[in-house]
Amino acid sequence: MPTFDIVSEIDTVELRNAVDNTAREIDTRFDFRGVVAEIALNDLTVTLKSESEFQVKQLEDIFRNHCTKRGISMAGVEMDDKPVHSGKTFSQTMTFKQGIDQPKAKEITRLIKDSKLKVQPSIQGDKIRVSGKKRDDLQECIAFLKKAEIDLPLQFENFRD
């Protein structure tokens, strides 16, 4: 019986590259010359720091552009509503989520079941395994999930016959 897994993972190497490229661009930009402006990565948390709230928003835009170029989806990123002011600097944190949590997994399985596709989803930890009788049914399920509005970056792997 053919199966595949639905996972939500962030490529940490590409995330590191996006942070490094953003730091390089900050160093060369005229509007950040002589200003405290930095970006740091700790595990899956990116911290943006600068002297004004406007500059933090500019850093966020630069970082988002580099993430897009690197193929990192910004869907499912937890971030502060407003930059936090402490001392002379403003800072903003962006936390990338890895894996599919239980409520989101239940929502995805409900979406698949409500679509009346001839596949059977099952939650297995932080991923969802989908099985079906035909390979075409599984490909149809993948196409359906790509069109669905799910606020997580989804990858489909371990496609087996």
C-alpha cells in the first residue's frame, strides 16, 4: 500500500545562510552605517536589534527577502507584534517552528478526511502518514494540501509504493 509522510521542517543550513547574508547586507548598506544593527541566530530563533523601531522593521524586510531567496517559508513563524524597547535598542525575535503540533495535525487530518479523497491519514508524533490504495490518490492528496491554506510550511517525503 503506497504511503507518504507530511512533515514541517526548517532547513537550518539555509536559515544560517539567510542570517549571514542579511548580516553582510547590513554591513554594506549606507542607512545602517554608524548605527547599532545586528542579527543573531540561536537554535531556531532569530533576533533583530537596532536603535529604532523603523530600523528593526527594515532589518525584518531584508531578512524576509533573504529567506525567500533561500526557499525558507515564513509561514508558521512566531514573532513579537512590536519590537521590544530595552535601553538604547529595540529588538524583535522570530521563532521558527519545527514539526507539526497536535492541534494542527488534527486540523490537517480533518481537512484530508473532509476532502473525500480515497486516502487514510494518521498522526505519528510530529508528522502525519497518509496511505492509500493508488499512487494517484496520494498525488491528488499532495496537490490538495498544497492548495489548502495551512499556516505551516509542509514537506512531503518518504513517498513509497
